Amino acid sequence: MTDTILDRRDLRFQLFEVLDTDTLLSRPRFQEHSRETIEAALDTAEKLAQDKFANHNALCDKEEPRFVDGKVVMRDEVKEAFEAYIEAGFLAARASFDEGGMQLPEVAAAACTGMFTCVNPGTTAYPFLIAAAGNVIRNFASETLKQQFLAPMMEGRFTGTMALTEPHAGSSLADIRTRAVPQDDGSYRIKGNKIFISGGENELGDNIVHLVLAKIPGGPEGVKGISLFVVPKYRLDEQGEPAERNDVILAGLIHKLGYRGTTSTALTFGDNDDCHGYLVGEAHQGLRYMFQMMNEARVGVGYGAALLGYRGYRLSLDYARDRTQGRSAETADFSAPMIPIIEHADVRRLLLTQKAYAEAALAMSFYGYRLVDEIQTGDETQANDAALLLDLLTPVLKTWPSEFGVKANDMAIQVFGGAGYTREYPVEQVWRDNRLNPIHEGTTGIHGLDLLGRKVWQAESRGLVLLAQRIMADVSATTDSRCQPFACALQDMLPKVQSVTEAVGKQLASEGATAALSNANAYLQLVGHVVAAWMWLRQANAAVALTSAEDEDFANGKLQAARYFFQWELPRVETDITRLQEGDRSSLDMQNRWF
Amino acid sequence: MKVLVPIKRVVDYNVKVRVKADNTGVDLANVKMAMNPFCEIAVEEAVRLKEKGVVTEIVAVSIGPKTAQEQLRTAMALGADRSILVETDEDVQPLGIAKALKAIVDEEKPELVILGKQAIDGDNNQTGQMLAALTGMPQGTFASEVNVADGKVKVTREIDGGLQTVELTLPAVVTTDLRLNEPRYASLPNIMKAKKKPLDTKTAADLGVDLTPRVTTVSVEAPAERQAGIIVGSVDELVEKLKNEAKVI
């Protein structure tokens, strides 16, 4: 009985038994909601995902979008799915009732959209990009720009992109070269090249709204001189309808390892010096505006990685229950039927590891979305704490699911054996799609630096203190003897994290950032594993509280995965702790010419 | 004109069910449940008739556990105006359902009852026919097209080898086949609207019917595993095998 899409029992567990979403629903903004409305929204999401998204996931991977006569040609199912998604109201799921939305909490809206990402991340990226770009316009752009662009975006008539990266500047945004020259009418002329722009060309809507980072000549150096512009594919006429072609040209499509259903484009802006752009908010504030979106996008990337980790787990679980191979070690009779491979302990190890990674990653993502809800609807203290915690945890929420989601997919392929290595079975695509996640929206390396170089020290490290308090609250709330060993192990970890943090703090002061941050990745992994362990303690505590007989297997499964994580995974960070403490210089001292 | 749409809560069609170890049935613990797909087609047809101005009120009804409320809410999100749940924890069977529906028909006096031709759990294909017999209404089963005009309903039926069109005098019972329509999705705004629509709960006793199962399930087995196939070298070999090995021609 394996449902390979996001399992509904598990979702209910994450939302209502691990997280207390019922309390959230009692807040004024959500008072029209109940478990029933959320379950009903999930029903529609699941059905639509099964009917209109799952059907072309493999097809769009095999037959990726093509560049024909300056246009992108993609399979018809993509547009059909995109339109059905908008028609059913998912693009506006979080929006207020008066905007035609469903006013769902972030955590519930994420649960809905997870259904789509799980079965077809490539097509789902298009509405996601609209939502993300739309958020920036909603929060920072003028009323005029909102009317012109946001309204049609929310109806799905215009799609959206984020155009940051340039051929020579990806992680290093301070070095972008795209220019924006002010004109007498208040608009700007944009000139430059962008690359890896997802959704940068598509025929899904009537127009494409690019959010472009560019520098206004004469502005400050580095990231402080970056401004943000709305650059449409078609300029609007008096009625607000797409009319004249703007000078944005598709230079080419990029051919990727995975995520092939989403076009990745190279775009040329202003080749004929006629690319009109409109400033969002104030000049030189572009990166700040973009980062507001990027932070949400980063939680989203982690969540997407968690979902694909989960998808691979469920597909391989289903396979392991059906595929027969070999007999038990005790069976000498070769005429006895072969047993399902799940009966072999090492296959169960592969499945259990995937479960331990994927379900911790899911719990972490939902925890992150709940923090967004707290920021939006909590009282002042709740909102401030949540903002502090989310800021600290963003590198972890983005990175841990990305790194371990891919590792889980690797094991899914292993469960399928030779079949998993072929394109006849779905897990290799899941692995390829997921492999993007440790790279985009800030690589794992960048997030290590962000966490250890910046986030940990912000606001006098109050974020880290708050994290420790939250973890201790769950440790103290642990009463069941089955969960107490987990609580103890987690509690023991906290002073170690603290002392490692202090040690790196001293290294920063005495040896400088290059040396002290050279093992930032190990620190990110350490904090990530501690947070994942915390998520397993929370899930274990919620599981022992389940009393219905129907839930017995489900609860035992959660407990066993928690046990696995605490027995085999958490202890792995001991090496990170030791090396960070001593300020290991292996990578730092390695010289280029020695390779 | 009022139309009654009976619907059933069943295991979701995407779920791969497994037979319980003791062979008493399939394992339904923590399994996703949903509206029977044929019932969705029935709801859709009723909603389309309402959109055409033929129908003025759609009443959805279900006979099942308290949780079947979820499917009734879905029916209302799809366009039903109100709904009735006949709550029971019995393992309901076609005859019991048909009796309960007859009691509802007597109360509600709909001019049309549209229901799925069968439910994907029991695959019985009996309820519509039994309801027609119990109420004395004419029946148009396996409908692939429905047209209502002048106190009559014209039903195009999918039968072996073709289509048959029957004309029934209202009130009548119509059961839906797969090709009748493609159901819409319950949109998020409509889910919110459905919350405010009325849902009445009744018991079998209120209706004066007995839902006790009449059929006993002896044993449930998983289908036999499919044997590996072979590739034949020629048409002649295929014909030879069909004649002599499979003995089907």
C-alpha cells in the first residue's frame, strides 16, 4: 500500500501532530479554516497533481524544450497543467480572500504545492517563479507597477523570472555588469547578458516579467550599487495589454542534467539599445529586495529537495515490496519462491536511511514555513523570535534537505539495482532533478559561509540561543521512555555546538576569516544534523502520542527511523566537532600546484 | 427541477491496495479515501445541467461513515447545493444503499437521480438498477450522453458493440459511464464556499431501513501474478499457439 506521492497520513502528522497547526488556525486571519478545508485543498492538489502533472514528468525530461525560430517549443501538457493549477486557485492559495485567494497559512499552502513538486518539479517551477517574482513586486514596487504587472501575473496571464546570474558572475553578484541608464520619462534602458534564467522564455502566458538585477552608472561599488528592474518581454500599451516587443532576446537554451521541463535560458538585454526597464522601489536597494524573495525561495528549494528525497524513498519502497529476489539465509530449498527484496536487511537499511533523511527534511521544511506564518500572524514576540530563528536557519533549511535529499535518491537507485540505473525506471530522473538543489539559490559552500561567517553572529548570536532554547523545550517535554535516549543524545550535543562555535569565534579573531571559515561546510553539516535530530525527536514524541490501533505501524515506523538517526547518523558529526575545534587546516593549506 | 446525486466514499483509485494477511479484505488502515470516480462524473453531469438552466437544485447524498462528510463537502465544492449523510458504520452493500436511497427519494422527490454505474471498491454495478426497481422509476444505465427536455430524459447508453439511446419519462434514474464527461476540480475558492452549504445527517433508523449486510465475504485473494510472455516468430506460430496452447480459437 505505497502511495508514491506525498503520503496523506504523513502530511497530517507533520501538520497537525508534530506542528500544532490547529492553534495557527485559531488566529483571526485563518478563522475560516479548519482541518477539513485544508484536507479538501490537499485533495484537489493531490488529484490535480496525479492527473495533470505526473503524466508528463518523464515525457518533458525525455523531450526537453526546444529552441525553434527564436521561440521555445515545449509539450502541450505543460500549458494544460499550468492553466489547471491557476484555475484551481493554487497560485493564489496564500493570498487574501479579497484578492481572490484562499488565505491559507504558509504551512498548508506548502503542503498543497508539495504535491505538484513531488511528481513534476519541472512544470511546477513555472507557477512558483510567478509567485516568487510576484511577491517582490507586491512588497517593493510602486502601485503603478503592481497594477500593470502583478495583477496579470496572479491571473497567470504573465509569467515571471528572476534574472540575477551573468556568465562571469553567479555567486559573486557584486561583479554583475548589466547596466541600467535612466531616461527622461523615468524608465531605464537595460543592457547586459544573463544566464541560467529559469522560465526565461516560454509560451505559457501572454508576457514574461523579468526581475533583473542591474547597476545604474555612477552608483556605489559592489552589491550596494545593485538595483532591481521589471523588464517585460512585451511592453504594455495604454490598456495594459502586451504590445511592442521589448529588446530582450533569447540567446539560447541551456541543456541540463535534470529539471529539464523548466527552460533554462541565456538572455540578451538591450542588444539594440531599446530594452525598457522600470525601477522597483528605490535605486541601489535591488539586492535587499531580491534577497527577501531569495530567502523564501531558499526554504522552497530545501522543501523541493525534501520532496524529491521523499519521492525516491516511496518509489523504492514500493519496488522493494514487489520485486522478488533470493531467499532468506536459512532457506536451503531452491524450489521455494523468492522473497520480496524488502525482506533483506540491507535493503531495509537503504530504505530506513532514506526515510530518516526525507522525513527529517520534510519536518524541517514545514517548521520553516511555520516560522513564516509566525512572522506574518504571530504577536510581536512570536514574530520577532520567528524572524530571528528563520534568519539563522535559512542556510540549514536550504542545504540539509538538498544534500541529504540527493543522498536519499542515490540509495533509491541502489534499491532498484540495475533497473534503477536505467531510464526505464523513474528514480534516476528524480536523482538528476534533485541534483540541482545543492547548487541553485546559493550553493552549499556559500551557505556554509553565510551560516558561520554571518548568521551565527548576528544580533549577538541570539538566534543560536533561541535555537538552543527551542531544542531544550522539546528535550524537556520528552516523557516516554522510548524517546528519552533521543532527548539525552540531543541534549549532549548542545554544549558541543556551543563550544565549537566559540572556538571558531576565537579563530575568526586570531586567524582571520579565510582560515576560520575554511571548514564552514563541516559546521553547516553539524548544525544541520543537530536540527535533523531535533526534528526526529519531535516526530518521535508526536508518534508515541498516537493511540489509535490504525496508527500502530505508522508510529512504530517513525520511532524506528528516529532510532536509526540517533544511532547511526547523529554520531557522524563527532568528526566535524573535533576538526572544527582544533581548526584543522587540511583544505586551507593545500596548495593549487600540489594537485 | 431537483436532481439527487448519490455518491460513495471509496479507497482512492491511485492507491495500490494490498490484501490483508488473513484474507478477510484489503488493508484500509491510513489509506487515502476519495469520492468514487463514477460518482464524480455524476456530480459533474448534474452541475452541467444546472449550468444549462435545466436543473435548479442539486442534492448530494451518501450512505456511509461520518468521514463521508468529506466527500459530500467535495460534491458541494464541485457545485451541489446541499447534502445529506445517512451515517452508518455498517459495511454497506448495494441493496441496503438502494433502500436508503429510496427513502430519501420519497422525501426529496427529485425528478432525476444521477449516480455512478458502479463503485470501484465493490465493482457491483447494482445500486442504480435496484433503486429504479424499488422506486418504480425508469432507468438509463451506462450513460455517455444525457439530454433533458419536456419532462423526458434521453440517455445514450454504452452497450456491447455500440450505443443505444433510450428515452425515459421523468422522474428517472441515470447511471454514468466513464465517457459521459470529464469532471472538474474543486477549486480552492469553491472549497471555502462549500463550507457554508447545508449538510444534514440522518441514520438508517430515521429512514426506517435496515442496512445489515446480506452478502458474506468468504475470502479475498490478490489476483494471480501474471506469467512472463513470449515473443512469437510469426503470425502462423501465434495462430498455432492460440489454437493449441491457449485453446481460445
